[in-house]
Amino acid sequence: MSIDKREVSAIEADPIADPGLPAHQPRPTDTDEYLEKRAERQVATLFGLSTLFVILFCVSYFVFKIGDDPTEILGFGASNVALGGCLGLALLCIGVGMIQWARKLMSDHEIVEFRHPGSSSDEDRTETVAILQTGLEESGIGRRPLIRNSLLGAMGALGIVAILPLRDLGPLPGDKLNHTVWKKGMRVVQDVGGNPIKPADMEIGQLVNGEPAVFFEEKDGEPIYDGVALQVQKAKAAVVIVKMQPDDITPWPGRENWGVDGILCYSKICTHVGCPISLWEQQTHHLLCPCHQSTFDLADNGKVIFGPAARHLPQLPLALDDEGYLIATSDFTEAVGPSFWERDTIKTGE
């Protein structure tokens, strides 16, 4: 039996002549321009509503109170209800809009795609790109700026939902990293008991953990600092006071008068990741951090001589008051604590 070459070519080009798909039926929007425009407005309205719900999400974030006395709706936290409802409706409107766009306006011609084993040939890849381009054209996104722009607006507005909750990570520090409670004339006291310190009270080689006298002071019968506020300020203002032979000290220019009779004062907070340090080697004048073994030479301006710390310990300038007690002559002249990106340019006061 002979086979017509034309039949063979037809089979190779289209191995399934009739895949069983029903005859294509045009949709109302394919034949009626008014219905097409109405569907386009419906889709754009859904995308616009999504943007509106995102705006309501942002308003709810700031309006409804949370915490100890939250705003409630039907016994539920108003903030959670409003945020969840607005976000859910925003996503729902985008989803419904996309479905309406696909069902009523995008091309609905059935396509049969044959699977091929292995990687595609260059011709297939070129053809795929052409198909994608055709799909893009048939979607009408280029011809329908109302839908395109409203969709871009809705998707862009959703980005606010991801950014806005970052505020809940906590308030911005402002310049709080650059200042402590130390100020001119404030006494340096022991951190246990709050006793003021005179040079004669310390011996060569001794280290004392100290803090500002303000932590032990009261105003109108109440502590000036208490509770969380006290702990926050202590975390920045804690110091170590050491006494060594004056001849062992090598001050930087401008720091010649920052000590009193061989007594120097440094921040207790490691400049690596902020661990409190007080492991003192009397003979070498080295202060060691117990967390990562950063080592600072207190006889040489708190310079780092070992470990991961990248900056010297900030030094607090000292003097004596009229009663002979140690006092600070200013706040630290550089930010205390772990290093951060702007620390090189920060000066906290003279």
C-alpha cells in the first residue's frame, strides 16, 4: 500500500489532527465594544480598590492603639482586624481583577502544545519567544493603559505593606548612640553603693567599676533614673577606673590632662559587639573582653592590641571637684559601644 507524501508531511507537522477541543465560541466582550469597555472598567476598578485598601491598611496602622489599652472591635484587637482585613481585601481585589481580565479580555483561543524530549532546539526557543510576545500582545496590556496603569499602581501600593511594619522594629535611635548622661562636673562613683572616689582611695594596679553619680540621685523624692530607663543609661555610661604609675601612661596629644595622679577612666563597653569588660591585667595594663578576647591597652589610650575589636575604648576625661572627688569634665568625646558606620564622623561634646 502506497502512502501519499503529502499525508506523511501533514502527520509530521500536526500529529494530532483533531485533539477533541470543542469549536471556539466568541465571548460577549469579543463582539460588543460596550461590554469590552465595561469589563475593562471593572478590572481597573478592582485594581483601584486594592490600592484603596492598602491606603486603609496604612491608616489603620497609625490610628488604632495597641499595647496595654488597645482599641477593640467586637472584642477583638482593632489593629489586627483592620490590618488583616485590609491586606486580605487588597490581595483579593488584585486576584479577582486578574481573573476577570483573563476571562473577559485576554485571548481565549485554545492552543495545543506538543511535548518534546530533551532540550529545545534554537528554532523552538525562537518560536517560544514569539509565542510569549504574541501572548503579551493578545493580553492587550499595551493597548489597555487603564488596566496596565491601575495594575502597576495596585502592585506598587502593596510594597508599602511590606515596608510599613518595619517601624515595629523599634524607634530610630536618632543621636542617642552618640551621647551618655555624663556631663561636666558629674562625680564618678562606684557601681555598688554609689560611693564617690578620691585618688587616695585607689592603689596602683587597682580597677574599680564605676558609673555616674546621677544614677543614685533623687528629684522630688523619686530616683532620676529608674527601671528600664536606668538600665538603658547604665548600658552606655558604665565605666572602669584604673590607677597605674603616671610614667607608664602614654597619652595622645590633647589628652595629657585627662587623668588624675595616674587614674584613668574608660568606657566599660567593648567596641566589638558591646560586651561589658573588666578583666584587668595589672602588670601589662591590658583590659580583656571575656566574649571574644579583644584586648585593650589602657596605658596607651585604650588602643586595641588583640582580637576582633576595630576601635579603641573611649576615654572619659577626669578632674577633681572642690572636695577632692573624681569628676568628669565632659561626656565621652566619641560614641561608646559597638562600632557603627557613622562613628568616625561623630563627636559627642567637649
